Amino acid sequence: MTDDQAASFARARAATGVLFFNNDDHIMLVDPTYKDYFEVPGGELEHGELL
């Protein structure tokens, strides 16, 4: 693979995770059906997607 070919695959990734607390200082977690564990809410933008 040439440097030009490799550069065409390089892309910046925008992602975020958010911590939500209630009045009792509990943290909101999500339970994705496709994972075996809880995680904080978040996500990422796909290439070309606008905010």
C-alpha cells in the first residue's frame, strides 16, 4: 500500500460520552442489547454526518 492509498483511509473520528447525575448523585447508564455490560450514553458521528 502506498502512502497516498493509506492517507485516503485516514479520517478523523468525532465521539462523545456523557455523564448524567440525578439529585441523589446516581449516574445514568445504558444497557445495550448487543453488549454484556452497561456503559455511559454516547455515540459517534459517521463520516459526512453533520451536527
